[in-house]
Amino acid sequence: MKILNKKISLGYVLTALFLTGALVYSLGYKVAMDKFNNLVSNIYEKQKTYSILSEIDYNIREHCICDVQDDKVLSEISRGYISGVDDQICNFFTKDEYKNYLESLNNNSGVDFNKLENGILYIKCNAIQKNSSEIIKNNIDSAISEGSNSLIIDLRNCRNSDDEEVFKIIKNIMPAGDIIYAVDKAGNSEVVCKSEGTNLNLKISVLVNENTSGSCELIASSLRNRENTKIVGAKTLGNTARLKTVTLSDDSVIIFPDAYYITMDGENLFKKGIIPDLEISLDKNQEELFSNGSLRLEDDLQLQSAIKVLE
């Protein structure tokens, strides 16, 4: 495999000049020159990248006594590019890594339910997968028919969420209206979650922590705009973005955010997170016990606080 060794071709520069002329004519001199300067800057940055890679490739292949594993070189270059993007939710996977990644998502335990004292329905979302919204709706309907008037949705440590299932959960709980918008890099906006309205007459507490991440954060953010709802716990991670998955020509995969999710009040939580209405933290020992599922309900300060705000 020959690592890229590209030069800025005359044709490339002439094309850039032609585009500049067109921009000058249609957009005006200043706007056009700004665009041209950005284009030239991008060309030189790419040239620098190709040049450094070429130098590394030459020296290793000519002088290094080690064997070059071309497939591994390519995958690690790709991984390095993605790691250079200033975002923790951009990922690169080889074909086998992506297969394992999908399997790990399917192995999450999903949603658990419990009936607490005073008829409170407790929903623990470990992950939000396909059909989670239907399961949650059925359990809420059943609890209401049995006389429950309070609900706790526990999103602590929930990191894997199917966006469409999250939107369905929100639709089943929120009053009528446009709830979630997606805004892409070009500023284009679309409604991705719209509620037709529900008659859900429940008091709700939503539990979150610093490991609440991804589209499940939108459940807490949306419910904050609902009456008789409180957010309890610790600030969330702030990974509320739409993810795009692209399969490359060698079957490796990149995943990256291509749009922000905006809530009905115009809030963009990306890299900001949700600050709870009532901030309560667990100590290190309690967090460890909670993470491995051995923290008793009566010792869970965040859960007990969520119960109290429902009284």
C-alpha cells in the first residue's frame, strides 16, 4: 500500500480560481474572497497532512526493520483521523469491531419495572432499545388502571438509546405540540418528534446522572416542560445529537453527529447537559453499588429524593 503522496495540482488551483470568479460575480467580492481563503486554507491543510503521512511511509518502508501491516496501517490512520475530531461521540470501527459493537448494544438489559410504596411506578431504563416505548407504555397504562398516580423514570447510567424509541416515549407522555427539532450543520431544521397529546395525569420524577448520555437525555429535557414533573440527580453528559452511520468502501464504519437536537424551548444541550431541578449526588461507594445493581432502594439518596418530590 502506498500512503497518499499528493501535490496541489494546477487543475485544482485553476478550478479554485474559477470558482472564485463565479463567487465574485454572484455574491460580491468580500464574501467570495472569504470563501476562497477558506478553500485555499483547506487545500494547504490537506497538503500538509498528505505530506507528513508520505514522509512517515517513506522512512518506515525504506529504513524500518519491522514489517508493515498495510490493513492495520489503514485502519489506524482512519481511527486517528476520527480521534482528531473534537467530539467524544465520533467513532471509527473496522468491520469486525462494528459487528461486536452492535452485539454489545443488543446485550444491554433494557428496561426494568418495580412498584414502590404509595403506588409509585418505578421504571429503570438501562438502555432504550427497539420496543422499549411500547413496553413502557403498557406498564404505565397498567399502573394507572391499578390506581397509580405517580411515576419515576430512572435514566441514570443510560447511555445507549434508539432515537426513534426515545421519541415514541416522549410522544406518549407529553402534551400536544412540536417537541424535538433536529438542526444540521447548514442550519436546516426539521421536527423529529411531535406529540398528538396525551391525558396522562401523573406526577413524574426523572432521575439522571453524569452517565446519562445520548438521546435519552431528551426525555428528561422534554419532560422538564411538562407540569408536575421534576428532574432529580446530577448533571447529564450532554450528548444530545443525531448520529449518522456511514459504511466505507472497505466495510469499516464511521459514526458522527450530523445534527443538534433542540427541545421545544429552544435549548441545545449538546456538550452542555441537563442541570436537574434538584441536584443530589451519591458518594463514591454508593455510586459503585448502584452501578453493579446492589444499592438498596432505601439507601439510594437520589431515588429517595425523587420519591419525596412526588409527595
